[in-house]
Amino acid sequence: MKAEIIAVGSELLLGEIANTNAQYLSEWLATCGIDVHYHTVVGDNRERMTDVIRRAQGRVDLLVITGGLGPTEDDLTKEVVAELLERSLQVDQPAYDRIEAFLKTRGRTMTNNEKKQALIIEGADVLTNNAGLAPGMSVHTSAHQYILLPGVPREMKRIIADHFDHLLGKETIKSRTLRFFGIGESALNDQLADLIRTARNPSVAPYAELAEVRLRVTAKALDEQTALEMLDRIERQIRDEVGTYFYGYGETSLPEVVLDDCRKAGLTLSVAESLTGGAFASGLTDIKGASDVFRGSAVVYSDVAKVNVLGVAQTLLDQQTAVSREVAIAMAEGARALYQTDLAMALTGEAGPTSNSGQAVGTVYCALAQASGTEVLELTYPAFDRGMIRLRSVKDAYFMLIKNINHSDKRGQK
């Protein structure tokens, strides 16, 4: 099924309000496995609305139209769609009664304009609006489905939530989001090219995020259990190909997974940060319950702080500079001793724009200290700016922790 989202309202064209409805509807339709091919915005003008809807009829199966269902003279959506479909407008009695009851609570009687909100297109399925007065509607023809929704975002979202199960048919639709780090969108697409190209049900859709990629897989079936089994099967296929980069589901974040994994393994964590200036610790402490795992952070931006707080040897800093594998190890081991934790992460590097250590800008060392020893990840971000170098350093350090904890768990289970 191909869809077009049509937002009606001159205020959108004038820039008076942002078209947030289109973003929300695109995300909703994606979770239903429906491809949105077009976004269109049109003003409150009968001729232009007619032209836009006719164009949409020629290129998509599903038209989702928001706005123009209200009581004013320029609310024309129902009239235009009804005219194009050669159907009449009829009063929906439940909607009429709701409007009348609402007006009575305000001490008012219904006007012709207010009655207009209770009109629906002949043959439409009424979508009760529990957050407002004007109902939505769904109209089916042999070639198309039309979903008409209020333009007020709160009302639109409530209608979708209340009618989700049957709005797009009788099938059960289930989605799952898989999150990946350490692989770009193009590389992930390359590795999963055949699967993405051929998968129809379940469908597979990649989305790039800041230094991450997520895959949304969506299955349609006659019942929930079958849909979930379909998702399980395609997830196994995906993780067989790119499982090395997988770290979580849904809206979870890298620091949330770090904390959850540490909690499950019974491990405590601390960190020493130089170039990231506390960003690693901040990401953890943004999450409720972090204190179960996270014990403390040392922001040791200067060499003096590295010596005085963590006990890094001045001779080591003189010989190797602060941006070095050796100093990263000393920082991690110093933090682990200072906070008496099972694990300690250290980050040091050159974020730019110029280098103070002689190392190239974008050189970063992440060291992870634990009872079995200390390992170091050397990273280079040659084309990144200062902010992105710091962000990627933090995320790479989180991912290093996740992979280490999971690997240790697997070793312990053998």
C-alpha cells in the first residue's frame, strides 16, 4: 500500500504553525508497514484542494488528510472529498448529540456552523473524536481508502490511538525496532541489501540517527502470535548478518543498555574523562536509577588533575603526552582504584580544532579497566568537528562496555 499525507490549512503555508502532523503520521504509517510516497500541503481553497486530491488518487492507494473538518466556512475537506466521490454529506447522530451536549454545558445552542462538524461522508466509518468535537472518518472505494482527521494534533493522535486496531483493516500489525551502533546506514544497507529489497511481510526499513542506525521490522498477520513469530524469524536473519553491531530495541539508548547490562551482571562502574568533559557520566546520570551501578566520575581535563586526582605519573605524561594509550590505561586504573569499582572507563584524545599533544585531531583512546586487566580502543575521527568527535567518543565508549560485558557473560557461561 502506498500512502500520501495531505495537510490542509493556509496557516501551514504561511508558516504560522509547523506541520508536525505529517511527521507523526509518517511514523505511524511506517509502523504499519505502509510506505509514504508523498507529503502535500494545501491551503483552504476548494479548487486547489480538489486538484491535490485528484493527483493523489492517481498515485497512491491511501490518502490521509488532516485539517478542514471544523465549523468555519473555510473548513472544506469533507465537502471536497464527498464531491470527488460523488457522495452526499449526512448528519452522524452520535456526533451531533456529543456536540449538542458539549454546547449545553457552555449554555449555548447549536448553530448551523457547529452542526457542520457532525456531517460525515455517505458510507464512511465514523472515527469518534474523544478529544474534540469534529469526528474523523474512513472512506473506502474500490481503489482507495481515505482517512480524514482533525488538524488539531491532540485530536488527531487520540483518534489514531482509539481506532488503531481497525483503522487500516482487520489484520494484526506488529513492529519491532532494532538498534545498531558502529555501522553506518549505507554499510548496513549493503550487508542487508537482499533482505531489505525482497522483504514484504515482514517489511524492513532502515533509519539513520546521530552516529547510529535503527531498523524497523513490521509484520502483518491474522493474529498477534503469528505476527510476533514472523518478527522473531526476520530478526534472527538480520542478527545473523549484522548482529555484531546490535545493542538494543525500541527507544532504548546506549547508556541505558550499559546500566542494564552492568546491573544484570552485578558490576559497578566509574569513569575518568579528559576530552569529553563529563559527557559520558552525564549520559548515565540522566537515567533514573543510575546510582545502582554508577559510582562516580573524575573530569580530569588538565595534566595536573590527572596527576592529583587519579595518580597518573607526571613522567608518563611527559614521555607519552595525555593523548596516548599509556595515559588512558593509567587513567582507567586510577579511576577504578579511586571509586573501588568493578569496571572503570577512561577517555582521552584530541577534539580539536588544533592539537596540543602532537597527535592528529580526532585521535581518541578509550581504556576499560577491570580485574582481568585493561584493554584499550584506539579511534580516529579525521573528518569530524569538535562536537562530533566528543559525541562519537562517548558512544564508542558505551558500546565498548556493552560488548565487553556481554562477552564476559558468555565466557562465564561456558
